[in-house]
Amino acid sequence: MKKPGGGAVKLNGSHLGSLHVFLVAARHLSFSRAADELCLTASAVSHRINRLEDELALKLFHRMPRKVSLTEDGERLFAVMQRTMDELSEAVQERAHAEIAGQLTLYVRPSVAQCWLVPRLAQFTARYPDIQLDIRVGNESIDYRTRKIDLVLCYSDGHHPGLQSIHLMDERIAPVCSPRYAETHALTGDLHPLDHCTALHDVAAWDNAAFDAEWQLWANTTGAGISLPRRFLTFDRSDLCTLAALNHVGIAIGREQLVKDRIARGELVLPFGGFVDTPNYGYYLVYPHHDPMPKRLQVLIDWLVKEACTDL
């Protein structure tokens, strides 16, 4: 790193606190959530990051109304810090590994469990053989006072009052169907044939969602001004909508993280173009506040975040 005048920036002890603030803010992609975790105000987090940017002569965040995102330099610094933290954790755990044990209950939406989480679990169990992971699936809201749930992986807008929330990964959506269905209904980019299709709806896309919420989100985001099909079938799982689409039943809203492999294999197609961003919606890790945080829960969260980063 170099200052505008050409001199190299030498990190010192005073930078470490600000770098930690950056790491937390980058992990959450939110100054307010970082402030909650760090017991600071959002303005204090913003001030610390502004100062760090000035001292490093780097712009780390794009600041937009109601959200922030990492710049290229921010992504690079975040990746280095994540790797460093992983290495430090490994060094510490070499002697404390026996303490990382016990049971954890992870509650996951069924579609995410089947299409994203379960295929990755072998890596976690190999790394932490003394953690007994209990995976529960469902669509209902969780009351942590009445159910022993340590962590929830959900698709939501990230607003979970009174709970800790970590942004895991973004999601994009688009209508998907089988190649045969697209050919039969002449779906070649023109939206008008959609009127003659069967829409497949996930009625439990997120908490308190309307039965056609994801279709409406896609229509509003694309600005196409179209009417949704009058014929439809409803399911309470996104993966079942996808399965129905694979079997030529109709056309479903596909979530990129869950269907991209099937598209790559040619089992599904995108008849109306590529995926679009879902404003405010994505995958989040949600859990009650802990003081101190159990080691077994922290390593699970860290592992999930690292796995999500490998998909970027």
C-alpha cells in the first residue's frame, strides 16, 4: 500500500482496532450491524472506517442509501483478513481443539438444506468430528425461548429484531423451466407467451410472504409490467418448484444459488434472460446473542461464511 505522495503505508498497532472494525463491517455489509456487534454507534463505525481509508489511501466501501458494498480493494483486504483470522484460529485451536465439541442444532429452510448445505457437510464433519450437528428443516418462524435452536440459516431481508444477523450470501432470481417446456410454449425471450404457462409458486419464500411473492418480486425488479399467469400450482418449498419445472409441469422462479448447477448441465433454461438482483433479500445466519460465544457455534458460523465465499 502506498500513500498518494508515494510513501509506503506501514501498519502499526493503532491500525489494528480499525481493521477489526472493518472486518466486522465487511462481514455484515452493514455499519449498523457491525455497531451492534462491536457495542459502538453506527456513526462511530463509519468514522473509524473513514479514518482507516484515509490512512491506507484506499476506498474500502461503496456507500449507498441504506446499504454498503465492498470495493475491489475492500474485497481484497477482507479476503486477506479472513485468511489471517482462519490461520490464527487454527493456531489457537491446535491446543484447544478438544474443547470444540458438543451438540449444535441448525435450523434451515428445506430448499437451502437440500440444494446448498447438505452437499457440503462432509467437509465440516471431517474438520470438527466432535461436534454433533443436528439439522432440522422447516418453514415456520423460530421462537428461541421455546425451541433449542442454536442457529438459523434462512432466506430473508435480514431484519430480525433482538437477534444477531450475519449476511451469508446474496441471491438472484429468474424464471426457469425445462428446455422441453420452453420449446413447447415458444418461450424465447418474449414475455407474452407467459400468459399461457403454468406458474409454480413457493408460498413460503420467506416469513409472511404472499403466495406469489417471488414472482411479484421478479416482475417488479425487471420492470416488465407483465401480468402473471392465471394458471398456477403452489408448493411450500423452492426445491419442489424446481423439481416440478424439471418435469415440465410449468415455470418456476429459480434462485441462482440453488439452480445454477442444473442450468450449467442444461436441465433448466432461463427463457427470459439472466438472473436479477433481489433487493434486500438474501441468505442470513440468525442466532440469539451469546456472551461469550460458544466455540462450537463460532466455528460453524465461520465455516458457513467461508463456504458461501467460495461460491462468489
